[in-house]
Amino acid sequence: MHALWLENHRLRLRDDVPIPSPPAGEALVRVIRAGICNTDIELTRGYYPFTGVPGHEFVGVVERGPAALVGRRTVGEINAVCGTCPACTGGRRTHCERRTVLGIVNRHGAFADYLTLPIENLHPVPENVATDAAVFTEPLAAALEIQEQVAIGAGQRVLVVGDGKLGQLVAQTLALTGCTLTAVGRHDEKLALLAARGIATGPPDGVGRAAFDVAVECTGNPEGFAVAQRAVRPRGTLVLKSTYAGALTLDASALVVNELTLVGSRCGPFAPALRLLAEARVAVEPLIHARYPLAQVIAAFDHAVRPGVLKVLVQMEA
């Protein structure tokens, strides 16, 4: 099959990668659309020593698997777990001690004609959700994970730092809680997308010190972390949604003195994400900046790293 291959921080398109054969309990999925995520970009910079096919945001059609799923559009949770280790039996399945992660850890990913995933990971896409929109299920679920970890509601002052792909989804989902929300970033055209949905926006240098109960860092750079940390009141909560290829320097003394709660947050629940898409309670298609065929996936990555670009999609078929 055709597939994008990452090795030694370099990407190349191959046409000789074997079509995967699903083991027991897994399904063969023909990929029809995939999205380029910041994590994919960070992998090319050394975020994690991965060799193989990257990509974890996808929509595909099941070709081999349960009859109820064959022929249906599906999306898939990216962590494939053992189900028996202490993390799995303790309710921490996304931290399975033997997990593989689609396109990130020991499992070929979505920038290819086919992939395999456990059947239990697959979720049918509602008929009224467009394929392009469904690609956002995984990052939208990641945005919703914040609300699984931190109680957020009316009256709380919440800051989202970052107006990129993830920041857009985090802000839209947090806005549904009724909190007093502000999103800050450096790109007027991106902030305008949020302002159009009634979300207060502004520049990072306008953020007041200790002015928020919760701050969510979505920039993936040390400057964004510094803005978020400065913005949280004593005994407030700082949520980290970014992955960093390099080391992050932080003011640990301020964390202790101000008794801040630091929360790392990554994968989240797919079912609520699909409901939000089906009910049109979030707007994701305005975030799509470009589409490329798989044959031009290298150019798609080059486009995705340009300043100001939001989501770039890779199309395996029209």
C-alpha cells in the first residue's frame, strides 16, 4: 500500500508498505481521510522516537471486522490496550503498561491506505456528520478530556492560551460549560473565529496576573506556558494540553508558593465528541485550511507547519 514513512526525523512516501493483517479482536480499516496534528509535526522534530507510519486523526471504512461495522465510516480511539495490566484493571486504560498508540507508539498510523485497530476502539460516524468534520473527533475528544479532569462551570474564570488547532477546540468546548471564558493568541484571523462564536478574545500580553481560576495551555511553547502560569490565581488549576519536543523550564517555586494544581491532559472520550459534531454544537470545518491527496502528503506537512495554518487534511479518496 501507499504510506507516509517517518524515520530518523525524515518523512518519505512509500508504495511498498504491506497492507496490515488484523490480529484477533482487531479490524482492517481503509482510510479515507486523515488530519495533520501538532503531535505529528513534533514527531518529526524528535518528540518521541517513532519509526513507521504516523497519523492518528482519521476517518475510515471498515473492510474486515464485525458485520455491524463492515462498510461503515468509523473513527478510532488511538490507544490499543491489553486490558489486564494494573493500569487497565484500575480504570486507567489510556495509560496501559503495554499499550500501543496509533501512529505514535509501536503501531502504524493513518497516513496510509489501511490501518488496523481493536474493534473496541472503533466508533461509527453519524450519518449527518461530514467526513471532513469527523476527522476532528480525536482532537475534539482531547479537548473534552479537560472537563473529565477538572470541574468547570458557570462563574469560573477560565483562560485558554493559544489560538491554534487545539486551542480552537478547547475554547469551543469550554464555552459550552457557561464559564466566563477568555481565549488569547497572536493571530487576529484565528481569534476572529472564536469571537464570532461569542468568546472573548485578546492578546497574551493583555492577560492579568492571577486573574483566572483555570488556565489551559495549548500553544506548545514555553512562552505560552509562562502566560498560563502567570494568569492562574493562588490555588488555581493549570492544565497542559501541549506536547513539547524540547525541555520546558518552569518556575517551580511559584507553583509551590501559590499552591497551583498542575494537570496534564491528553486523550479523551469519543462518544461525547461525536454527539457534539452530530448536534452541530461546535464548528470545525472553518478550521480546515487545505486538503491534499496522499500522493502529496509531504507537501501537506510542509503546508501544515506554515505560520498561521490550522488543519490540513490528507485525502485518500474524494
